[in-house]
Amino acid sequence: QVQLTESGGGLVQPGGSLRLSCAASGRTYGTYVMSWFRQAPGKEREFVAGSRWSGGATHYADSGKNRFTFSKDKSRDTVYLQMTNLQPEDTAVYYCAAGYNLRQPALEDPDQYNYWGQGTQVTVSS
């Protein structure tokens, strides 16, 4: 079992920044992929960014390229999503997820993930 707890969401003005955190506990293995997804009201859950816990390339959705940065601190069992230049269309509930041994394109499919956090709300509004 893997437990995931997100934090760091909130209300921010357009152009602002936020850093989301996802603390993992339980059994974590190098072959797990850790990813961020988001879901806006009335829309499907969509992939934002993700990377294998053990290392390697980080994958980003087009919506976050050059604005979002995925990182991880193995000493804290925590992954982060640094978001800059936030826009109203980034408003959503952001979720952290862990999936076993995923590769593209499955890495971007929420149905392939085994564990989810409870989500944290990000609202971008003036």
C-alpha cells in the first residue's frame, strides 16, 4: 500500500506561482511512477507531469511545459509540482498518483495508476 497526501493548493492571481507537495508513505519502490494529474469541473482528469521514482526523464503535458516543474526529494519521500505563470485555465483539483512500472503512453492514462491522493484545489482568479 502507498498513501499519498497532497498540500500546497490555494487561490492565486493570474501570473502567480504555487508549489504543490505530495508526501508518500507506505511501500514505495523504484519502479513506481509518480505523477500529477488535474481535474477541472465538468472535465476529465488529465495528466500534468510525471517521472519514475528511481529517476529518468520527466514527462510533461503540453499545458504545463515551460511553466511547471516536477521534482522529487527522496530523503523526504515527497514529490513536488512547481507551477509558474498560472492562468485561470489551470484552475482544477490537482492529484498526486502512483503507478507501478508505467511507460508511455500508459503513464498519461489515469486508469493505469494504483494509488491516489485526496487532491488539492488550485484556483487562479483575480
